[in-house]
Amino acid sequence: MVAKVFVDTNVLVYCRDASEPEKQKQAMSWIAHLWNTRTGRLSFQVLQEFYVTVTEKLDPGLDRASARHDVLFLLTWNPLPVEGRVMEGAWFIQDRHRLSWWDSLIVSAAQVADCNYLLTEDLQEHQEFGKVLVINPFRQSSALLAK
């Protein structure tokens, strides 16, 4: 069985953040691995957050054309829409685990996308949400998936 990996916004942002060279290198390694194995998953929420962050918050940020190019590239991953079942799952996660609304949506989307792992630095590493295990991509390499 091939493990599917949901990618949170922060991992994509670090791919474009030259101010954090070590994290940038790790993030790019993960994304390359997920691209090559076709196991990466994300949601439209992630793409929206990525676009806003790299064009408005990152310093130095990306120009809009470059950010749009990145988003168009990531559309080939067939992002999951934030629909009813994702929102209902997020309500349950928010109530049960006391996560922020946005983190709850990410976890729910990972579950709906049938992912085994969630790459993020925003949640507790090794925390489990059903069959989704949180991995901090800056503490683990993509070699973890080869086990």
C-alpha cells in the first residue's frame, strides 16, 4: 500500500522562503518526493493560504505571477474542495481535540482524502487523528515513508 501524505500550507510556504534555508531545503525535498511518488495531497484551503502568504506576508514575497504559477502547478495534485463532509469532520475535530478552526479543516481534509500522514509543523508531532498521523517535515525526512 502506498501511503498518501497531506501537505499543510507551511510546508509549501517554506519551499519559497529563502530566509529559512534549512527548512526550505527540507520542504523542497519532501515536495519532490511526493511529486515523484504521486502521493501528495492538499486542499483548496491550502492553495488559498499559500497564495496569500507568499504574496502578502512573506518577506521577501513572491510576485503574483510567480505565486499563480506555483498554484497552477499544484492544481495537478487535484486539491480537495472544502465541502460539507470536510466541514462536518472539522466541527467534530474542533470539538473533540480543541484545535483551531483552520487546523481542524486541514485535519478533516486529510481524513477525507484518505491520507496516512499530515505534514505540518503547526500540530503536535506524532499526534493521531483516526488513521492520520502528524509528521513534522522539519524533524523527519521523506525516507520515513520508505519504512
